[in-house]
Amino acid sequence: MGQEVAASVEPAVARGVVLVTGAASGIGLATARRCLADGFVVAVLDCDHEALEAAASELRRWGRVLPVGADVSVEVEVAAAVERVVDTFGELYAVVNAAGVGGYTGDVVLTGPSDWERVIGVNLTGTYLVCHASVPHLRAGGGGRVVNISSQYGLVGGAGSPAYAASKAGVVGLTRAMAVDHAPEGILVNCVCPGPIDTPMLRRSSSDGGPPAVAESQRVARRSLVPGPGRPEDVAGAVAYLLGPDGGHLTGLVLSVDGGWTAS
Ligand code: NAP
């Protein structure tokens, strides 16, 4: 009996290379830390080169780390970054798309075309571009995982953020479409929808958005079942589950990590 249990348990140390975007800060950084703790080799990508180098120096205490500077909204930069990861490590097991920009731009009249293009360009097109460049390498390795970070605003509306909500709903749709296409290749594609998480983005959106952003954050806080905000590590834990051995039967999943507020 003891032997049967032991045989069914996966080794504690996971293997493979995970590319985490937006890894210089917040949720991406916590995810990179968690991936290293779980035994993965990690490539960290961000457009903030200075913060990325600082993050990589810290992360190297826990394992093998490659920093790659790139803007996820620029196709040639993404293609070069993914090639560099594969050239360096010879494989790619998983991608976590955490790079993103906040989007308190006011209502649809106040949100100008340049706001719209910037938010959609990073949050939705950026996620697509990283998947576009990475999936051939996951396929070449016989399968893998993709985890996209969407948002509570990918599932429900929120004040003053039409571009952000559209970008994050697009990420949910992209996730489900990819899950259908790539399951036969052994590539599992899921997304995580965080509620308010205590990161530089959340702190910036409260301070930059003025009174309407503060009112929105109070509205969200009133509906949360678990007092928030959450920690970046709460999201990293959900990502770790989707990347790890227990996530082997999950694809097309939209996993809320929001203290229950979209349920209330
Ligand atoms: P964060 O602390 O600002 O981290 C995001 C990182 O992505 C930053 O280092 C940022 O660099 C980088 N980035 C931005 N644009 C990029 C680009 N074009 N190319 C490459 N890197 C880029 O934010 P976070 O709160 O951890 O957010 C991570 C993800 O979670 C985002 O997709 C966000 O929409 C989502 N999310 C966050 C919350 C929350 O409450 N925090 C809630 C729901 C969803 P810069 O600092 O230079 O911009």
C-alpha cells in the first residue's frame, strides 16, 4: 500500500524552462520566484531593463535565471526574446504571460484611441505575440503549458476601464481558443483572473486615477468576501498549480483569484 502511494506521487522537483513575462515586478516577479522554488529554470522578460536586471540578481539566489529585455507589444522583440531563451536552454516547457499595463482611462468617451491602442497592444496583442512565438517550441518539445494572466475585469465590468476590460476579456477568449487548438498537441492553456493584488500596478492605479479610481476600489473592496487586496504570491500559487503535475487535466480553465468578489 505504502509503495503504491509512493509510486503515484510525482517527484518534488519539476523540470523544464518557464518564460515569465512582466517578471520585473508584482505578479510576474512572484511567479518567477515560485517557479524557481518549484525547480524550474526561469527566463524573465520585461520592458523595464533596469528593474529586470535587479530582479534577475535577486532571483539567481534560488536557481538558474535568464533575463531577456523586450516589449511584448513589439513582434520582432518578442520573437528575438523567445529565440534567445530557446538558444540558451535548448527547450521551452511553459509560458506565463503576466506583462500588462493598468487601464484606468475613464469612460469610453474619455478613453482616446491612443489609450485604447496602448492597453490593447500590451495586454492582449502582447499576450498573443508571446504565444505566437512560443507555441512552436512547446510543440517541438512534445507539449507544455501556457498560463495567461487576465483579470476580474475580463469577467465583469468595472468603472473607467473599457480598454482594460476589453483587453482582459480578449485574453480569456484567446485562452479558450488556444486550449481547443493545442490540446491535441499536449499543450494546456489556462488563465488566471486576479482581483485586486497588492503590486506597484494597483498602487499606481489608485493614485493616478484620482477620486473615480478610489471609488471603484472601494466598490470592489465592499464586494470582496475575503478582505483584500491579495498578495502576488496568491496568484503565483495558482499559476504554480497550473504549471505543475496536478494541472495535467486542466485546460481552458478561467481561474479567479479574487477573494470571491466576482461571486458576490
Ligand atoms: P506590475 O507590478 O506593474 O508588473 C507588470 C510588469 O510588466 C512591470 O514590470 C511592467 O513594466 C511590465 N510591462 C508593462 N508593459 C510591458 C511591455 N509592453 N512589455 C514587457 N513588459 C511590460 O503589475 P502587476 O499588478 O504585477 O500585473 C501583472 C498582470 O496582472 C497584468 O497583466 C495585470 O493586468 C494583471 N492584474 C493585476 C491586478 C492587480 O490588482 N495588481 C489585478 C488583475 C490583473 P513597467 O513597470 O515598466 O510598466
